[in-house]
Amino acid sequence: MRPSSSSGGGAETAMLPYRELSRPRRAGSYSQPSPLEACGRPRRWPPSGCRPDHALSALDAEELICAGASTFKGYCDEIPNAPAGYDRFYAVMGSEHQSRTDRAPVPAEAYRYISLNMTGASESQFPWLSLEQPCMAYAYGKSAGTTTLNYYVSKAGSSPPPLKPAGETRPRQIKFLHILDRLQHLEAGLEEHDPDEMYRYLYSTLIEDPERFGHHPHTGLEQQINDLVDVLSHPCWVDFSTPKNQVVAKFFDSPDQLRKQAFFHQLLLSVELYLRVHSEKHTDKSKRKLMLQLPLNIAWDLALAQRWLENMEITKTRTSANQSTFSFDLKSKRRQKEALRLFAATLKWPNMDEIDYVLEEQDKTEKPLEDRSADAMSWFSGIILPGPTLPWLVMNSLIDCDRDTGEALKYLTHMHQSSGFQYRANTYWSAHSIVGKVLGAGRGVKQIAGWIGPCIYTPDLKRTECVRVHQLPSPDPKLTPKDVEHMHTRTNPLGPVEDSYPIDDYEVPMPDLEDVTDLIRIEKLSFVPSKEQPLSTRQGSGGPLLFDVAVYFACGGESWPMKLRYDVHFINAFPCHQGPHVLFYDFTYQAIKIDDGLVDLHDWGRQSGRTSRSRPTSSRSSPSKKAIALSTAHCEPAHLQVNKVLAIEALGVSDNEVFARAWCAHHGYSAIVANIKETCMACAIREAYAACVSVVIFTEGGKDTEKDEGICV
């Protein structure tokens, strides 16, 4: 059972039966011994003492076929407080632990703020427990430019329907200095030892007790929680669940005093609610139950309260008998500075000396770090809401600390995820941009905190220029609840559950490590302004242009252009153990070398079985209940549209993998990216069937001899 109190998970019931198929011949696939066996335990098939026409018992098959193999299980949960038909999807890995995961490591504690588990520690977070959905702790795979299976599956789930605030109760008016005074007092916690004082302050200063003149005053925690939720549900407050409102410093550091006071008033009510929800009287289970019942905007108010209490401290200084001043201390500023320095060093920032100088804060003529912009204030204060903003806060803070960037890079925002920029001789890309996803495989390129770089220079852009990338939605088949719920059955290493398992139903697929090309090289990164430009750019605001992007490759005297048309995803393959493993014959695949016809393969969609009946719906509007029912009724499950997987062998130099990713972006195929040093061919192919994608890219992660050649610093 899933280790949470969340509902659903009905993957154990009503399993879809396997398709009854005659045994296919695997044209283009092969099984042969190779030096890869030296990377893991040699796999002999048939096993010692067995003939090809023998069959294994269920117990023997479990031991010989499943031991150490990657397994995948999906969950489909209804979204709380939403109409029927709104679901969230998750995918989990069998035997995941710290040394065996598809997620990128978190090199600094500050980067964990990208996600928030409201009822436990972030390092033990399950994806269904996070406030933000999909869970950002699973957004980035171990290889630059990749994501995880869970994040890919979760993105196919529904977005919660927009809910209009329904509260009618307004709070009491309160002076700004009284708000700050109470916030400082709450840093030590509530007066839980004195319930009468808790009641008195709440209902005499902040809100009204609806039964203050009755016989049942709201002295209980649950009643006070309900009253605070009612007040915070009023439409006058800022909705922090909306991405455009998630750079919090725009509110608490606003030059508009009315806006600033309204923020702190909302913050105070949120802190009062947060401390009651997290009372010692509530267990983690009861907190989780309560969180599921809260409206989404109230849950984000609690996230704001938590981040404020963790990172901000208010100091009150009395200047005279009747006057006091308040100042704010950034408790986590040193941590944020070190995380920013690590971020810049990992990306080989071209002006690192300037960054080190500014971060030392020894020059009194320099503006304080946190005062350089709203993004810098958010980053250095640590008041960072979970979700998509953190990568943009850290990058914009880095740019703010480098005066040589000028004004050209001031347009980066989380509201336009498909962005990047050129600075001096390098380019840097958001991990959600198709350019970053493709170039992430390049030599010397790193991924950290949602950014990828340093990537190759392009002569088509100015020396310092911010750009937005024109990328179409991926045409991959859309996952349905059936695809997710029956993932484990569809991808069982044994195949269909039987009493015995014929040995001849399995093979050990192996890539060819002997004949590896070293001829493909990136020739050029091309940017051409798109015909359709954003309205703001057409009006001459000076904002970044929208570009069509292509990567040109040189091979054998020819030039191969690949347009990065589609916003496809590259899923980091989950590591297996003690491979290589065997593959059941129904997991059909076609192996192809990177230089052996891939450039001329234009109809893989038809060959793999992908149909045009499952087109992605518009992302501009949330579907109605009726629309969801209709689309589900006419949408063929995605797993029925993947009848064969293309196994691209992009071993050798890094440019081979860049070419394979570019080919996927050109034609519109998301892919599993499998490093053969960590996972075997069989497990990666089964993961492609789990994700319902029709391509696997096999790589070695480049050659050790490449190092950082060709990367300018």
C-alpha cells in the first residue's frame, strides 16, 4: 500500500488483461554478448542447466527474471474539492532509495524550497504529499535536460478547476505597527498554554466571533481554524496559488504602502492559522486530512506563513517613550548566498570574479544584495513559495549581482518558461525549454536549480540577449487514468502472470559497444525570429523576441539540420540492479544506431502505432466535466498507441546524444534517456512502455576524454 493517507490507488483491482498476440519476430533487434556485461553481473540466458524449450516455475522466474529489475507502479487520485473527472497522476519506482533514484541530487539546502511537503520533512517527501502539483522535487532527472517518470506522468493529470473565493467575512481593521508587533510575538509560537488569551486576542483584535453573544464562544482550535479560513477566503486577499503572484517580495517590499499593509495583514492571519493547524494537539495524519479539506488558496497562505517563520525575523526597537521602529532580519541570507555562489560556479558563470566580490558585501558603496530587485529580495530573504519560481529567482539574483549584464537580461520570468539567454560566449537555458532539454546532453553542460549551461554560443544572437523559444506542444499520446492505474501490470518483467514461464519468451537485449561512431559533431546553433511575435514585442516594449531554433550537425561531410519544433520530454531512466535483465517478447523494439539511418527516419509515428485520434486539448481553458467525459470516451488509451519502441544507440561522444534528442524534438517524440552504466536495455525499454513513449535513447553520458573541451569560460 502507498505510504500516505491519500485516497485511491486502485491499481490492485480491475486490471486490464494483456492483449493476446501471436509471437512477433523482432526485425531490427538483436541479442548478443558485449563488453557491457562487465558493467554488471554477467547474464547467461538460458540459465545454467536449462534448455530454450524449458519453462520456469513461478518462483524460479521471480528470482531469475525480476531480481534487480526496475518496476513501475502508477496511481490515479481524484483532486480534493473538485468535480468528478479531475485527477492527479503519479508513478513510483520499486526499491527507490538514495543510491538508486532517477532524480537529480540537491546540492544545497536552499534548492529544496522548490517543493513543499506541508506535513513532513522535504527529504522524505512523496509526490502526492506536496502542495505544488506536479511535485517539483521530481522535476529534474539525474542527467541534464531530463525529468523523472513521476513528473512526466504527473504533468498529464488535470489542473484543479478555478474556484472563486466564497468568504463573506472581513477581518477587523488593524494598524500596520500592530500587525508587525503581533508577527514578532508569534515567532515564539502561540500561547497554547493559555487558551483564554488565544481566544481573547483573536476575537478582540483580528476577527469577529460569530457567536460572541451566544452561549458557545469559539474557544476550540477547530472553531478558530474554521473562522480564520472563512476570513482568508474573502476575495480581497491575494491568491498565492496563482503563478503571477508567487514572487512574494513584490508585495512585502512594495513601495505602495497600502499594498504592503494588505500583504502583512494577510500574512498575520495566515500565521495565526498556520500555528493552529500545526498545534501539538494535531498528528501528522490529522494535519494531512485537514490540508486536503482546505481550499487551494488557503493552503498556499499556509505555505507563505511557513516560509516566513522559517526565514524572517522582526526586531522591535523603542526609540522614545511613544515610538518604536521595526527592522527585518534575513535569517537565511548566508545560506542563500552560498547557494547562489554554487549556482554560478556550477554554470561556469563568465564573470565569476565580479560575483564573488559582490557576494562578500565588503564594499559599502554597493547596494545591498536584497535591495537590487524583487527577485533578489525574494531569494536572499528565503521567502520563496514552492513551484516554478525558484529557478528564476536564483538566476535573476545572479544577474543582479553582475553589473556587466546591463539591462538586456531583465526580461527573464517564470511566466515564460521556454526562455534562455546568451551572455558573452555562452548560452544558458531553462530546464523547461526545449533548447535546454536538447543541449543538456552536450559536453561540459551542467544542470542545477532548473537551469542548464554553459551551452554553445550562437552568432545569431547579440553578445548579451534574452530570448523566448517557439515550441509546439508535444504530440505524444495523452495519458489516461487506465494507462496510469495499470502501469504495473503492463510492464511486469514476467509478462502476463502464469503458472510457468517459457524460457524462449525472453531474451537479453544488448547494445553494440564495438561499432560506435565518432563522426557526428554540433556544427551550429541557429536562431531565426518567428513570424508571429508576442504582442508586447510588436508594440516595441523592448521585450525578448520569439525565435525558431535549430541545431545543425556535421557528419561525413554533410550537414544535418534538426529543428527543435516540439516541447518533448526526456525522461531519465531509473537505475536497475545487477543487470542486464531479460526482456519479455511482447515488449517489441527496433534498435538503430545513431549514424545508421536515423536522420532519414520520418515515419516512426506510423511504425510505432501512434494514432491521430488522441490529440492534446487546448491548455488555455480547463475542461468541463462533460468535456472530460467526452474526451475520455473518444480517446484511445496511450499504451495502445505504443506498439513498438525505437531503441536509439547514441553511445560514444556527447554530440551523439545531442543529435538523438534533437531528432526527437524535430519529429515530436518524448523519450527515455538511459545511461548504460546505470541501467540495462531491457529495463529502459519497459520504462518506455510504462510512460507510453515510443523512443529510448541509450547513452554513456559522453566520453571521459571530452571533459570540458569547447566550452568557453
